[in-house]
Amino acid sequence: MFGNEDVLVCSCNYITDKEIREVINGLLDEDCWQLIVPAKVYHAMEKRGRCCGCFPNVVDIIIRTTEEYHARRDSTDDEIFDFMSRLKQFHEENRRADIERRQKGHRAA
């Protein structure tokens, strides 16, 4: 992101982008085609999302780190594209569900 400087991503748990990338790479080493979501990353760090305001940024880090991981691994473009499109679709579906929950929660009785 900004050179070698660690960027604080989650101020509730004081987690940096470097720590998140390390966990993601470790998960990918276990199974390079698994679906990684913020909850899985936080669980691996033995943390919990508190306000969860950082989750969209964590998703972006997951996407970038996964792309870089597969580029280093010489994965085929078809494998990478299929996986990344599934991940982005999952992200969009969850974003829509989150927006719907917010709208329903603020309705007047």
C-alpha cells in the first residue's frame, strides 16, 4: 500500500494490513482456492469484528493479496478469473444484504 509502512486497518483490534496479508497468505498456503472472507481472517487471528467498519477494506486486501498470491504461483488466468469473479459476486451479494438489513432496521413501525 504505502511502501514498508504498516497501515492500521482495524482500530478496534489494532490490526495492520501487514498482519492481514500474512494471515491470508497462510490460509492460501493451506488451500489456495478456498474462499476467504473477513470473518475467516479474524478467526485465524483469534480476533472478532467489533464494529466491522473495516470489513470492506479487509475484503479489498483479501482480493489484492489473493491476486498477488496466484500471480506468484503461476496460476492460469482462467483459474484466477473464475475465482476472483466468484469472490466479487460474493462480496456484492453480502453488501446488498447488508444494505437491506440497514434499511429494514430503520423503518418506522
